[in-house]
Amino acid sequence: MIQGEYRIFNKNNAEKFNIRIANLDDAEKIIFVLKANLVQVNNINELTKEKKAEIENKGFLRKEVPLQFYKKLIEDKNKEIYIASDNDDIIGFASIYKNQNNILKIRDTSIILNIKVKKDESILIDDDLYFIYLDQISVIPDYQHKGIATSILNKIIQNNKDPIVSFVVNLPLKNNASDLWHTYNNFKLIGTAEGNYKNVDFLWNIYMIKK
């Protein structure tokens, strides 16, 4: 079952929210959630040490995409966006690419993989093996730390049998919050990927979760 009702418990009250697959009418609200967690930094080297630590520990998204991108994602049978909603408001989402069989084909940059275990590397590059690529997951700030992202992930796991793969940026800006979330949710750190985008060197931690 794709849709389910969940409760967020806090000290003051219990709030209900639903998880379902997005439709085209949800696209603009998904963009709102995305922008709530975007970090706009033209030159990371100009950040103060304190500001850099704040961003790294809070967590962030750096990939801003147009509305049409999400509309195409929603319409693509091999991609899905899971959303968490509170009444009519979307408070979180996760976008996934299904039926993937080579990570090198879906990343925006040319990358070099450094994988610890050969079997894990095979899942990423063997055309006969398949995985789910977790592209983005985001919850608006007022609803963070209430288990919503974990509930979305659990629904994705329930509805899919393949391993789930996620990339978390390590350089030039380390996403500590995302690293902790993946570890908390039983993802295994299987290695790293190196690449260059717009003349900036990147390093990603690669996480995988298997049923």
C-alpha cells in the first residue's frame, strides 16, 4: 500500500501526516520544500569557519532544479516522488530513480568510484543488477527531527525490493546531518566517489541499504 497515515509525537501534541506518491498538482509545493533547505553559496572558500560548521551540521541541499524537472519526474514511470503531507501542505518529499543498473549513467558528473567490497561495486555498475537511487530527501525546517524523512524512507523500502543507493556530499562542503541520518536509518557506508563539476572537486560518501 503506497499511502499510509502516520503520527508525529512531540511534547505538546500529536500531528497526523500522510505519505503518498506525488501527482502533477504537487509539483509547485515540492519546489517549496526543496527551496526551504537549499544552500546558495557562490564561493565556499569565502565562508567563515562558524558559518561553514552551521551549514554542515544543519544539513542542506545544493541542487536547485526548475519546476518542469519535477513534472517530468512525476510523469516518468521509472521515477517516483514520495511526499509527506499535513492536510493540504507538503512537508517533505523524497525522489527516487527506479530500475537503475549503472550509477555512472545517472550522475551529473564523470566520477571515479572507490568501493570497499566487490559485491557492492557490482550492484552499482553491473547491467544485470538493479538498485533504487535516492536522489533527494527533504523536510521543511518546522517539521524536521520528527521522524518524517524516516517514515518516507520506510515506505520506499516497503514498496521496492532492490537495494537503495544514496550519495552524500563530503567535499567541498560536508553534509554531516545527512551522514548521521543515513547511519541512523541503517544505511551502510560502502565507499566514496570523486568527481569535478564546474571546475570544483567533489567527494561523495556512498551509502547503500539492502532488504
